[in-house]
Amino acid sequence: MAKQIFVNLPVKDLKKTVDFFTKLGFTFEPKFTDEHATCMVIGENIFAMLLVEKFFKSFLRNKEICDSKKSTEVLIALSLENRKEVDEMMEKAITAGGREEPRESQESSGMYGRSFEDINGHIWELFFMDMNAFEKAQHPDKTE
């Protein structure tokens, strides 16, 4: 069986969160969805479990949930096929109610990246890496 990753994120309003990510083009696995949580499909083996805060808290013993509107515990980086997909998803995120991060888009050594804050305050890094340009930048003296 292939390894899978499930990133668990607390959310304030599950319906609004599902609406937000649906506008970005994500789908959800109905088998793992109820009034407490949903499973957002990011890739073949990559998922985000979006858990209502009260339910998320039931997995913790002695810790509080980070207020992601005030603090950042994690940056979720998502690779996309090309620069156009990065810009398109960024536009969808802002149109759907997300907030663009104050830093400028990043571009260097074959990598292009932008980021947004979702409606719950989680930061998503969108990036495209041109591996040929990256390799050339890492090894400028290497000839083909």
C-alpha cells in the first residue's frame, strides 16, 4: 500500500471552509465527511482533514489549538504543474475570500511561488519548480 499523508487542520465553520476550497477546485471524500469533519482530496495520496475546532480539540490532551489568525504553526506547501496554475489558484483563493500574504511572490532558481491565507487563517504556499532551471542554477558550471 502506498503511503498517504493526512494533514489535520482545525476550522471554525466547516460549511464555509468546504465552500471556500470547492471554489479553488478541490473535492471531498464523502466516506470521511460528517458534521464534524471532511476529507479534502489534494492529490492521489495527499489529503487535508478539515476538523471543526471542538472535534479537533478532542485529539489533544494538554495543548490548546493555535489561533491561526494570530499565529502560524504550519505552512502548507502545494506544488502545481506550472506558473499559470499557481496564478490561477491564487486568483481563485482571493476571489473565494482568502487573503493574500503581504510578501511578494517569490521567483528564483527555477522556482515560482505565491501564498494565501485561507478563511481559517492557515497559510498555503503554492509553487511551481522548473527542475531544469533549478538544476542549472545549482550547478552553473555543469555542461550537458
